[in-house]
Amino acid sequence: MSLSYWEIKSWLSNIDYTIIGSGIVGLNCALQLKKQAPKANILVLEKGVLPQGASTKNAGFTCFGSLSEIIDDLKYHSEEEVLTLVQQRVKGLDLLRKTLGDKAINYKCLGGYELFGEKDDMFFNSCISQKQYINNMLKPLFNETVFSLRPNHFNFKTIKNQLVFNSFEGQIDTGKMMENLLLKVQSKGIKILNNVTVNEFFEDGNSVKIKTNDFEFSTSKLLIATNGFTSQLLNEKVKPARAQVIITKPIKNLHIKGTFHLDKGYYYFRNIDDRILLGGGRNLDFKTEETIILGETEMIQNKLEILLKTVILPDIPFQIEHKWSGIMGVGIQKKPIVKPISNHVFCGVRLGGMGIALGSLVGKSLADLVA
């Protein structure tokens, strides 16, 4: 594409910082950079019309880990590492709320619940036997008991009568969050260019040359915040993980309030606008869901609808109104990757499905690293 003098002068000249990715990480990074260097010329590049990965497509859980997830994390991380992970998630959620305000993201702390299948005796008993240990581990962070047991008063079917409850878990309106985050970034004079795909980059002396699908330009520093799409630009240990989601039409007198985790967290659902939003199922076909292609598969979509009919809304008629998917960035290790790639290139990626919890903090950490 042939750019005009005005376009080059106004948008692509004298760029101090270029950020690839306008999701939660990229935009929080931009805000922090602007706070540190108010006169800096900051440009954010986004390959989609809206943030392409998971920032506008997630379920809107303000969670830091269910009981079974934290227990599972202890298999691959030390207790100190797991405690640090939870602490980072809590700090990230606090930073998100502080940055935008609870009203702007429609934050509600209705509590979170973990459900266990009625035949999963061994798994359920194992988790319950470790509940006190996990509560003791988390006590220094919350100064209260995190996980407790509550009866199944939601009338869910084919699950244990006892649910594991977490009073600290909440929910937000993902669309409002990103809308207000974008508005705040733009109000600071930070430029965002959409529909721009970065094909390659290389250091050229004291700058970084960036080639996109339409133009080339130079920047003093390059920051990569592409999470699930990281492998397209960097050789880092980040795999894409597609998450499929469905949402019902409004349901009259919906009695389900809160956020819910099922089957080791591979399924998750919540109430929103008198609807039920349900997502997950990548454990049915890990290989197929290890993709950067947005879309839905018949197998997972069928499973999601079956869960609605048999477990979540067994006696309530419903209709599916929307279906979509998002791309997360995962790895064997759950610790986010925030590090320099070279003298002028840096990255903040691999949020492990905890983008809402970690995104603000990873964005800030990435900016602090550059500073």
C-alpha cells in the first residue's frame, strides 16, 4: 500500500514504542509506558478489527484458580511458585479494577463454584481432602478461608450435592472492560491501528524495522503482546489454545448467579444479562484446538449444548443465540513470559487462560522491563 506524506508523518514517524496486540496486556502496557514517559510517541498495532485473541472473547471470570486447578498446579510447580501465581492473579485483578473502576467493567462479586460429577468420587474426595491444606496455603494472601462447601441449591443435575465455593471470585462485562480500556488508551494520545498484521521484524542499529501486510516503518522499541499468536513472531514456549463459547437467549427468572467451573475447569459457565454463557471443551480434542484459527467444531458445540440440557438447565427450555471462540496462550509452565528478546525487542505472553487476572499486571511488568 502506498502511504501519503500525511499518513507517514502523523502515524509512522518518530515512534518510541510499538506494541503488537491491542488486548489487555498490550493496552495496559501502553498506559504504563505513557505514565512513565508522557511525551513518548506510542503506537499499538492490532491485526483484527477488534482485539483478535481472547481479550474481547473470554467468559469474563475474575478468578485466580479453582480448588482442583490449584491442586493440579502443585504437581508441576512448587508451593512457593503456586502461591506466587495466585498472588500475581490477585494483584492483576486489583490493578484492572483500579485502572478502570468497577462500574466501567460492571464488576460483581457473586462468588465462584466448582462442580464435580456425581460419579467422580475419587477426584472429589481427593480435592476435599486437600481443601484445608490449600486454604492454609492461601491464608496469608486473603486473611480468610477461601474454599468452603455449599449445597447444590441451583438444581444442577448429575453432579455431587456439595459444591466448592469461593467467595472471592467475581465476574465482569468483558465488552465494557475492553471498550473502556480502549477509550482510556486513546484519551492519552496513544495511537491504535487496526487490521495491521506484522509479518516480520529485525533490529537495525538502534531501532527495529517492522514489516506489516501494508507498510514498513521503524520504531525505537518493540513490545510483543500477542499471547496465543506468539508463535507467529517468536520462538517461545507458548502454544495456542482455542476456547469455544456459546450463550443462550435471555431466560425468564434465571436463578443461576455466579461463576462456575466443571470437570477440572475444562468447562465454565456464568450468568450474564439473564443468559447462561458456557465455554470450554478443548480437552475433547486438544490437538485440533491447538490452533490460531477462530471457529467452532461440531463435537465441542454438541457437548456444550448437552451440558446445558442435562446439567445446567435440565428443566428449563433455552435457545442458543451466539457462538464464538477465542485463542489463549498456554504452556507447561503457567508463569507468564515477560522478558527481553534482544536489545530493543521485548515480550509479555503466555497468560495460561488467566488473561483477565494477569493481563493488567503483565502489561505493567512489560512496560517496567523496557523502562
